[in-house]
Amino acid sequence: MEAINGITIERYAELCAKMNDVFRNREACLKIAASEGIKKDDWEAAHKTWQARMTDPSDMGKTASVFQKSWQAAIKFKKESKGAST
């Protein structure tokens, strides 16, 4: 799978994990993307395209599967990191 505006599906999943608590808040997501060095237009293009691919029946769940695996790993890392700092 080729990256969308420099954002691979694995990186997209990591970013989504960081945005997990604010995912429905566009401005908060853009702020997180910016803090990771990602421009607004690049984030929005990647978000739109990866979401479309994950819900495309012709993809047969391949993209969603890679996303899910990467997202779960990022969420686990986030929780472990949070626990280590308390």
C-alpha cells in the first residue's frame, strides 16, 4: 500500500490512536497532526483516502486489517506509556 501524501496506513493508524479521545473533533485532530509535523492538507487527504479504502468492499478488508493491527499496537503503547508515567 502506497502512502497518501507521505502517510502510510501504519502511520495513519498511529495518528488515529493519538487522536482516539478527540477523533470527532476536527480541529483537535488537526492540532495533533500538526504536532507530528503533518500539514493540514496532507492529513485531510490521507484521512479521506484511507477511510474510503477501509470501507471499499472491493478491498476485501485488506486495508482495514492492516489499520486495525497498527491501531491496536499504538493504543497498547499509548496505555503502557501513560501507565509508566504515573
